[in-house]
Amino acid sequence: MFYYVYILESLKNRSLYIGYTTDLKKRFAEHNNGESLAAKPFRPYKLIFYEAFINKKDAKAREEYLKSGWGFRSIKKMLKGYLKQK
């Protein structure tokens, strides 16, 4: 089983949502169907990045890092080309 850390971009206001799951397709659908209360007001979403981990603790640590100040800076660097084109 894999654990996925993912980044979604709101097509409504371009905000980013970071999360982790074991079923990326299902979780993405849940976000776009309004089943995630935190993400519901910013639907629809586009999946712009994901990473797969074998270990749950590693995935959770990565998610927490990406949500931190340094992690958010890393996202901006990793996705510089994509984020610039908008």
C-alpha cells in the first residue's frame, strides 16, 4: 500500500490544499464533491502534484512539512514553472 501526499489547486481562487491519503483518486473526488469541509468552499480543484510513500509516518511528516513555512517555500520552488504560467 502507498500513502500519497498531494497538492490541489483551487480553480476558484488558486489557493493550494495539501493532504495525504491511501486512495488518491477517491480523495480527489471527495474534495471535488464537497465531502471535505475545509476544502468545500474552494471547489473545484485540480491535482497539481503528488508523491507516493511506503511508510505512513513518512507521508504524514512530508504533509506537515509542506504545510509549514519552509515547506510552502519548497512548493513554490518545485512548481515554479507551473505556478508562474497562471
